[in-house]
Amino acid sequence: MIRVLIIISSYFFLIYKTNANSYELTVMSIHESKSITASNDYEFTISEASGNWQDNKGNYGKSRILFYIENEKNGKAYIKGLGQLDDQINNKFWFIPVRKSDQNAGVGKINFIDVPKNYKFLLKSNCNYAINYFENRSFFKVLCK
């Protein structure tokens, strides 16, 4: 019985340690977009997403992301932008999201390029994101390890 308790305790400790080193960020935004489509179905879109964010460290604030989308005939899109997050004590930090996938939802990478002191750990982090859309809104989840 003690052996089982030790194994279970070790398992939960490992889960806690793994999650303690992760950074999670959730962004919810409203989008405004403008696009042009060529006769060969190549589409170029410029969008601005403004919204709010919160993380698993108790921080929160407002977000703004400007990005472009190159959508090809086969339905695949290349998306790249620059995002700014402002937190509750007026710190600002910036990131570049990039993904190659379906335009309506997908996963990609984020590279934090400029952060204040209390977010320095993000400069060396490996960050992935997933995004999904509903009408003119997006739901954006980031996980950094």
C-alpha cells in the first residue's frame, strides 16, 4: 500500500513539475480584415485582431496583432504577423506568430522578440499556438516550454 502511495505521489509531483515550467497564454480577439483576390484564386488579406489575454501566472491585459494571410488556390495559407501584449501594470511585449495551414484554424509557432524583465523567460522558450475562428472572432492558445 505504501508503495502505491509513493508511486501515485511521484506521478503527481512530476505532473506539477512539468506544468510549473510551462507558460500558457490565452488570447481572445475581434478581427477587422481587408483582402484582394486575383483571378487565379490567390488571395492576400491584411487583418488586425484586438482583444484581451490572460496567462497561467495570473497576468492579464489587452492584445493587438497585425498580420497578413497569403491564401493559395489549394486552400493552404501562409500567415505571419506582429503581436503586442500590454499587461495589467503597463508592461509591453511583442511576438511574431507564423503558421502554414488552413486559413480558418490551425497551429503554428510564436517567437517572442522583445519582453520586459519579468517575461525574460519567454525569449528562450519554444512556443506553439493553436487558433480557431468564429465569425469575426478568434480564440488563440499559446503553450511555451
